[in-house]
Amino acid sequence: MSKTIVLKQRPDGTPKNNDFEIINENQPSIKSGEILLKAKYVSVDPYLRGRMRDEESYIEPFKINKPIASTVVAEVVESKNEKYKEGDFLTGMLDWKEYQVHTGDNLRNVDGDSISLSAYLGVLGLTGLTAYFGLNRIGEPKKGETLLVSGAAGAVGSIVGQIGKIKGLRVIGIAGSDEKVSLLTDQLGFDAAINYNTTDDMAAAIKEYAPDGVDIYFDNVGSYTLDAAMKNINRFGRVINCGAISLYNETEQPTGPRLETTLVKKSVKMQGFIVRNFEEDFPEGVQQLSKWLKEGKLKHEETIVEGFDSIPQAFIDLFDGKNKGKMVVKIY
Amino acid sequence: MSKTIVLKQRPDGTPKNNDFEIINENQPSIKSGEILLKAKYVSVDPYLRGRMRDEESYIEPFKINKPIASTVVAEVVESKNEKYKEGDFLTGMLDWKEYQVHTGDNLRNVDGDSISLSAYLGVLGLTGLTAYFGLNRIGEPKKGETLLVSGAAGAVGSIVGQIGKIKGLRVIGIAGSDEKVSLLTDQLGFDAAINYNTTDDMAAAIKEYAPDGVDIYFDNVGSYTLDAAMKNINRFGRVINCGAISLYNETEQPTGPRLETTLVKKSVKMQGFIVRNFEEDFPEGVQQLSKWLKEGKLKHEETIVEGFDSIPQAFIDLFDGKNKGKMVVKIY
């Protein structure tokens, strides 16, 4: 038998376990040209929430009663495709299935010799590339500038801050617990970090740690955190809109202070992106991230949850910030 | 005697005539190295509203009981400075005074031989340069794209739309009367224009004229107009935040729908600017604008009000959209 996780219904607000269903299917068999894959590590990511809405976006919505898909590392357990052999590890966009049949197209080989296979879902995967291209291409960092990162202890944020330090920036993180604040300042080299759960006036807290203002704000969160950052943004500041996790479960159109006057007065750029915009430069990004990782300049922080059935809960837990670094589900 | 207009009090909401005072002074005399200037044309601009607030910005606030300043074309009526002679026309940032003494620094000579002197406050001045650099440098227009312009019949907007046509864009304007709509479509070459005063659903109206969406939105207005534009923005769209005239007289922090989710989902850039950011390239801009003007590709639309005492009212009238093109006060 082989389990599959399908979207049972579109979540209303925060996703719940009963929005998903685990169904049992017969283990599939393969034809010539195909491979049989067994999932090893499954990535859960906040952006998947968007695909659960029936709404136009940069990627099509998941369908009801069809499998969810995300980035997965899988092992080839049977191959009738000459490009791949049994025992190969591949990564790419795959269904949430224990076993699945695939042509092998749009997958790439990875190896777990020098680094954990789960790293290909984190620092060496789309997560690391999101941090790398967002900060460098949109943030245009210059040595000595101040970088503020929200969701700083999360998958992308924890890498953004570390790249910021490599680039010679002063880096301030925003995270949701004292434990995460310690992780950022004691282990990941952030200059300062703010626990938003124990901070009443976020704009004042940012000002305290960034008395000269914020040059670059890498936003994973949106909403009030963005507002507070904008109150501290410097002239010619750059806001990198990577995500807005605080808004993903909203059921009404969220409102907030209008930002256009600040944009004009301070010549600020706000720019949203998805990592696939930089797809043709992925090799450059992977090479640089691998180099920093080997040199010990970049630490690979992850939260690993175990067992195929845990995937929905791991996804739901992202919205409570239960992860430190990349949230990954390990499958046996 | 010589009149001066001072800021009597900081406007509360929409500026009123009694926020200004016209005072009479003796005609000043000049010392060695100085010139005596007589104002000929005075520019009134929405951005001046910002300087009337006691608030940090890119330029210092006007002081109470001190003269307002804006861009002016003035005649040299007496010179003790070898750089300038009687009868020269100069332009630059000058006080709202009939006569004023100046060192001549930061002013430049202009001539009215081939074009009206008032053009140096409009298409050949900061207004034209704002349109030119905002559209080109931030908008990054590509032939065949759709450009939406708000405040389209205003000083900057009317030039933006015409440059858009020169660049091969489909251009849609938003303005506040049927007369302005006709000006845009019949005289300035816009492909379509929307009268916001007779349109209930602005987002739907934009969609009607831009069925394939908006690639570039040049925003002079902010607020609801920006919201409607954002509902039609395309993937990789660029929003040029040039001004937010609809918000300049607000006394409370305006709120509206949060835009960060749209920025991320559609990889949209919003970027504010002031024209002085491009100061080192002004010669390029003036040269190009002059060339288009001579070739008849660019029309120079202006609303001329007469008499020094009319300056405050002309400024106030900007917020009611009483101008078509550049609002200029001609002084005798």
C-alpha cells in the first residue's frame, strides 16, 4: 500500500487537519521510461497556503481530492528510465505520496554524502535560493547598511540574516520567542533580535536596535510588522516582499496604513518576487550557497518532524511558528 | 514696493487663502556680486503641500511667517554680478516675491526665443524631468506594454502619457472631467481616458480599457485610484509612486487594503522617487524633452493664472484639479 495526502476542502482561515485526507492506494507500478520514487524528505512551506485557495496566482491552485505537491527529496526504488538508477536520490516538485510514478523530467540528482539530504529542501533548495536572490537582487545590499528581517528564525529568514552578515551588513531579526531570539544572536550571528510576542511597540523596538534607520527590510510576514519597519525605513530604502505569512489565513481583505506617501517621501522601493523569477541563475546561487556552507559561514538550521502522516500538522504548525529554520518531514 | 507671500499658518487639511499672507516690503537693493530679480512666472506644485507640514521629509519644511519658495522664472533687472546681465532670464528655486536679491548660485539661464518662458516650469523644468525619469528609470517601459497614468491631465501626468506614446506603449489616463478626458484622447494622443468623477467602479473601468492588465502604473494620486490600479496590475508590473495628491490634505493616517500579498503574488515593484534623485542626468532629460518638443511629438499643456496675488489660490486650486497641464502664475 502507499499513502497519499489530498486536499479534502479549501481551508477557511487557519488550515486544520480535517482540510486534508490521507488515503490508501495500491503501490503503483511503472512502465518503460518511468521511475518509481519513494519520498524521503517532504518540504512544508507557507506559500502552499496560497495554492489551497481557489484563486488566480503565479501557480495554479491545488484541486479538491487531488494530492498536494511540494518540494520533495525521493529515492529511486525502481527504474525503467536509463537516466536514473535504483538508489539515486532526486529532488523536485512531487506529490505528497509515499510512492509515486514519475518520468524523471524536471527532477535533479542530489547526494547526501557531504550534507544531509534535507538540506536540498532548505539552504541548497528553493529556500536558500529565495534568501540569496531576494536579498542580493532586490535588496542590493551595500556594506555597512542595516538589514531588518522578519520571520528571522524561519526557513528563509535565518538564511537571509546570515547572508547579510557575510555581506557586511548590520542585521536585526524579528522572531516569535526568546528561544528564537537566542538562536539568532548566539548561533547565527545576528547583531540583534526582537521577540515580537513580548514587544508592545514594534516600531520603537526597531528604532532602538537600528537608531540610524533601516536600509533593507526583508519581509516574510507583512501586516503590522511591515508597518513598523516602514516607520523606520531610510531614504532609498528597499523592502523585499518575500511573503506575508501573517495574512495568508485572513478571510477578509486586510487593511492597514497607506504606504504610498512614505514611498514617495523617502524614495523607497517595495518589490515582491518569487524565487522562480531567478530560475536561470539558480546554478550561481546553489554554487555560492554550497561554498558558504562548506566554509562554515552559513549554518543550516532545520526542524525535522517524522512520519508521512505528520505532513499536514507540520504544515499547520508553520503558522504558529513552531519551526526553527526549515520545516521538513522525514519519511521512513 | 515689493510683495512677498509668507506661510501664515500650517494648513489644516485643504489649504485656504488665510494660511498665506501677502506682505509689502521695500524694494530691496543689491550689493556687489548680487543680482536683483523680478519674478515673471511662478510654479505652483502639489509637493509644496508637504513642505507646509512641520514634518521630516526629503526637504525642510517652510517656516511660519517666512516666504514660500518654488521654481520661478525671473528677469534680472539689475546686476552687480559679472555672470549675469540686465534682461537675462533665470530659473531655479526662488521665493514667492515680486523682487528679490540673489547671488545667482544654483540658477540657470533660459531663453524664451523658441518656446514660452513658462515651459521651463513645465515640460523643460522639474515637471518634465519628473515624467521622463520616473517613467523611464523606474517604469522601464517596453514597447507594446500598457501604461496607466493617474492625474493624467495634470502637469506631470500629461507628459508621462505622451512619452508613453513615443515609447510605443498603450496609454490610459485617469482624470477628473470629461473636458480633461477629451484633452487626453483628442489632443495628447492617449489611447483611452477615464473620468473618475463619473465612474463608480474604477477597477472595472480600468479593466475595460486594459483587458490584458496594466504593466506600468504611474501614480500621481494614491489612495483608491492606486487600489483600483493594483487590482489590474500584471505580473512583473511596475508602480511608479510619483505623488499622492489625494492624500496630501489628510489630517489622519489614511488606511486602505494591504498591498503586500499582491506584490508577492505578482512580483510587482512599487517605487517612490523625487526628481532630484536623477539630478546628475538632468542634461540628458532636458535635451531629450527639448528634442521631442521641437519635433512636435510632445505638446506643452499649461494653465496660466495671472497676477502675483493669485499665487495662493492657484496653489489651492491644484487640489480641486482646476488645472490642465502645468499650473503657472504669470507675474507682470
